[in-house]
Amino acid sequence: MQTIQANDQGYWLLTQGSAIYLIEGKLPCGRADAFPWLGQQGMIIGTMDNQPLWLVAEHEEEREYVSLRDQLVLPEQTFNLLSRGVELNYFFKTHQFCGKCGSKTDLAQDEWAVHCDACGFRAYPVICPSIIVAVRRGKDILLANHKRHIESKIYTTLAGFVEVGESFEQTVAREVFEETGIKVKNIQYFGSQPWAFPNSQMVGFLAEYDSGEIRLQEAEIHDAQWFDCRQPLPEIPPQGTIARKLIEATLAICKRED
């Protein structure tokens, strides 16, 4: 990072965990000397509306932050850019010391990484891949109410982290079976979404039912059911999430085959 100068200009991204700072619902924009972070550390991480987007190093200051989740209504490219800033901030905060020798690290000057001058080790932002999958059985879609969504009553697709030595397709089959007892087939890649909570990459798939009856993994799943795509669905994830896109894609498939 570099010291922010008075004539530096653009959009300013201040983060705290997976939350960002907004002024009247928008990212601060303008010259640095109009804002109190003049003289702090920052770096350009992209462009927004043809202006630089600056990531300002996190400071413990009294500001009201809002969850990045609330920005899912933004265009995908804009949301992904904000996710980049949140994930980079998380990486820099959690890699201040070398994982090899324990010495203090410095930010690399030529790429997004931290470098240890003591032993030469360089670390890069950690991205944790996670699958998310919509499972279809004829005109039905498999949706689950996770325990974290009990109060909101949201039903969504199944998801889980990729394990070491495992392909994405193997993860899909394993996670669906572990959480619901269902076996799937015809697994097809759908799309992906950066998910900065704090550093995931959601890789989406569509799959078809193969066999089995619903058997809940009660530690994580409160309820799971087959829902008729031709009937009203329960509360589902908001627009902008890949879960919502997977559900809508499944509904479109059912409509075409009806």
C-alpha cells in the first residue's frame, strides 16, 4: 500500500470484516483531501465508473458499516469488485506474519501478495472453493432450510467446501449425500460467484436425482423437501446470489419440459 495523498481521487472502499462503509448508501467518491482518511494507507484495486477504486487499510474508527450482502442488488461486476476489496483486506489482516518462519511480512510491490524478507516466502490471497448445487427430480427441486436460516425460513440449494484431493463433481455428490441422503447424477457446471464471507468462491452446478430418500444431516439441516416447480416456492435467497440463479435456472428447465 501507499500513503494516500491529497490529490488522489476516485472511489474509496473501507471495510471491516465482511462489511463496507457507505455514505447515503453509496461508496465515498472524490478527492482524498475531502475525507478523513487522507494520509492513511491505501491501494488501487480496480476501476469503477472509469475512476480508480481505492482500498483503504482498515482502522478502528467509529463508522457505521453495512454488510456486503446488502449490495447484491448491484451489477455483478461491481459486487465482485467490492468482494475483491473485502477479501484482500481480510488476507492482509490475517497474514501479517510469515507462515513459514514467523517473521513480519510486507506487502509485495508487484502483485497482491505478502513477502517475508527473512526467509523469502511469499503468500497469496487464500480462496476457499465451495460448491453449490440445485438438484432436480422431474418437476421437483430439492431445497433445504439450514439451521442458520430457521428464523428467516429461507429454503435454498445445498452447498459445501471442497476437500483436499477432491474434484468439484465429487464434492457435489458427497455434500448432497451427506446433507440429505440423496444420490445425484448428470452433474453440470453452471457458474461461479466470489463470496467474501470471508474468502470463498462459490462454484455452482445443476444435478439430477439418481436415488435415495431424504435423510437429514441434523447438525446442519433443519428441513429439506422436494418442491414442485409448478407451485409457489417457499422463501428463497435474494436476487444477486448464485443460489437464486440456480433455482431460477431449474425452474426454467422444468418449464421447458412441461
